[in-house]
Amino acid sequence: MKKRFITSGLILLSAVLAGISSVYSATPAELYDDVWMIVNKKYYDPSDNCQDWAKWRYRYENKLKTKEDAYVAIETMLSSLDDPYTRFLDPKEFSEENQSIKGSLKGIGTQIGLRDGQLVIIAPLEDSPAERAGLQADDYILEINGESTKGINVDAAADKIRGEKGTTVTLLIQRKGVPNKIYSIVRDEIEIKSVSTKTPFETPIPKDIQYIRLSSFISKNASGEIETILNNSKDAKGFIIDLRSNPGGLLTNAIYISDMLLKGGVIVSTVDRDSYKSTTRARHQQVTDKPIVVLINKGSASASEILSGALKDNNRATIVGEQSYGKGLVQEINKLPDEAGLNITIQRYLTPSGTDIHKKGITPDVVVELTKENADAKDDVQLKKAIEILESMTCLVQKNG
């Protein structure tokens, strides 16, 4: 499945800000060559999708007259890598991505991708227009504003879905087991609320268990919000960390949060194009050593898988739910001249046990499926199982303590 995490046109990836200065202008040819050189130096696959990358450098020599020419040429060149996570961002897209990292964006708040060539919703953001309208993970988008999505790419779809605050977008949705339905959704300015302690369906939870819902790792505030809750929960006997439908975000957030929960051990390892392996370990800055249960599902990806993999492989938490998505690649955000940008896959990552989870995902310790019938009945069987497991873990701690 080809997929790009898009929130009204914004990508949500494990990323670090890097690259060259944008204070100067560049000719179309120079901009194209900047992108070629970055890929040549950093792209994680040394075979560049089994092709001679050098052939692209002068493919459009003396043919690029405008920035738009350069944009099309760059996108054509990058498409040869067959990597949905490596993509060029024009100035508008790059600005929107930076806004998402700062914690706000405009649109309807949903991550979209391609599955077997069809446009699909990965997950709506919590308390977004998309979620309030009733959109769900695995919904297929058949039409946008009355136009078929057949053959559309993710970027073009995102451009059609996003728009000014107060305007409306209509989506024809195909959902398994029910008739196709048109949803009319009013776009809005969305504050990315990374962390919540409100349970789905207002599921009751014991007072001595602290529930933490982490919906995204994209905001730079996410790790600080988690730390605040941990520090304010000294009386809690244990924690439930809900990563369901969390598409990922900043790699740094995944590392910082893992470090708060681990006493030691490996958090994650990354491997670059030269097969150089870099290992990040917990720095003994543990905020809590109390029992943890982590909830994941098929919408949990990227940074969510790094955190759940770190806690699972270090025997720090019990993982409950469904197989996660399986995105084991790390992207870097490169700033280009004229306020454009390039997101490029620079590494693949491994869990502490050395497992490559790309296109495989994290397997829960306890598999619990949340069916449509459960959701319709507002019966969060996954959370209930997490509570049951955590209560048994805290009982054991009390007896042994």
C-alpha cells in the first residue's frame, strides 16, 4: 500500500529539520540540482530503486525556464524512487508542514493514503471536523466535490480536500458493510491536540489508573505534554497509553517519551544508505516506573511504532490491540531555496530487538479487535481489556512490593 500521512495536505512523518538555507533565490536549474544532490547523498536506498541516479542530473538541462518547470521536473525525478515518503514541497506546502509542527493547521484533519491504488483514510485527527463528521479509518474516498478519485495521487487529493476556513468539501465515502454516503465537511483551523486524558465513548476508568491518549507526535509540544501528565500522576498505580490511529510525527518526540518511561536499554536503531547503524539508548531519565499498557491498531504508525516497539522489546509495557501499520522508515525535512522543501527517506529503523517492522508492523502481546459493531455500540473492548490487564499488573506489584 502506498501511503502518505496527510493532514489536510500535510505530511506527518518521523522527521528532523535539516538542509540548506532558503534566504537566497535559485534558478530553476539550480533548484532541481539541489534536490538531485540531496537524494544522491542521503537517500536510504543506495540503488535508488535499482536505477542509475546519475541519468537524472542533466535530464532537463537547458529546459527548465520557470519554477513551475523545476517543480514538475523534480516531482518526476522523485517519482522514479517509488517512495511515497520522499516528496518535494512547494513553498505553500512547506509552510503548512511547518505550521503543523508548531501545532496548528487548516483543513478537515484527516490522514489519507493510497491502498491498492484507491484513496483511503488512515485516521481522522481527534476532535477534528473529519472525526466530528463521522469519518473513520479505512474509509475509501470515491469522490471529492463530485469528482472521481480514480487514478488520483495523494498530493492532488490533499490539494482538493484542504481549503480556507469556513468553506465546505464533500466526500463520497465507501465503507465496508454500509451503503456509500456523501459527507459535507466544513474546513476549519485545527489546533493539533497531541495529548488528551478523555477516554473514547467516555469509557469509565478506575481512579487509580491514568489514561493518556496521544493522537500525534507531530507537534513539538507532545513530549512536554506527556511529561506534565506523568509528573502530575504520582498517585496513579499504572498508565494506559493510547496510540490507536496515531500516524506518527517527530522522531525526537518518540525518543523523548520512550526515555521518560524506560530505565535503560535501547530505544531505536537506524540504518542509513551506507549500512551505518546508529543506536539511541535511554539516558536514565525515567519519570515513572509504574506498570504500562499500550493500545495500538492498524492506524498506529511511524513514531507510534517506535514508542510501542521500545516499550515492548524492553519488557516495559504490555501491548494490546491490533497489528500496527508498519512504517519503518525515517524522513528528514530539507529546506530548499525560495522557501520550498524536500522530505526524503534517509534511514530505516529497527526496534531494540533488531526487528525491521516496515510493511509488517508491531504485533500486540494481547490481540483484541475493535469491530464495527463494538464502535457502533460505543463499546471500547480494547480499552476495557487494557484496564483489566493493568489492574492485574498493579495487583501483582502490590503483592510483590
